[in-house]
Amino acid sequence: MKEKRGWFDKKENLIFFLRIFYGSLVGLLVIDFFISKHPDFSFDGAPNFFAAYGFISCVMLVLVAKVLRMLLIRDEDYYDR
């Protein structure tokens, strides 16, 4: 039986999707320069502040999770004992 191929299995479709995705990200970053903001603090009025804040928060979350994994890891047979 022939396996059904999905839309992302074709390399040209994946490249097309990634170009649209990254283009929309760049577009949103450019649009942020032209939107008027009403900041509560001086630093959150900076261009693309929330994009940088989200990225840094995500990276920090991954790093903290790696440290916690080292602290909380159990042996493979922990529940079998």
C-alpha cells in the first residue's frame, strides 16, 4: 500500500511556508516601529521591546528547565523499586 504524503513532505512546500512565516515575522517587527505605544515604564516603549522580552524569557525558561532536570532526575527504575 502506498503511504499518503502530507503537504509538508514536499520540500518546495516547506520552503514556501517558511518564507511566508519568516516574512511575516520580519513584517511584524517592521510594523512595530510605526505603531504608537502608551508605555507604563520608560523601557517598554522601546521598539520591539516585547519581541525581545518574549525571546529572552523563552531562552531563560529552557535554561532553568535544564538545571531543574539535573536536580530532579530519578533513576530509570525509580518507580519499580
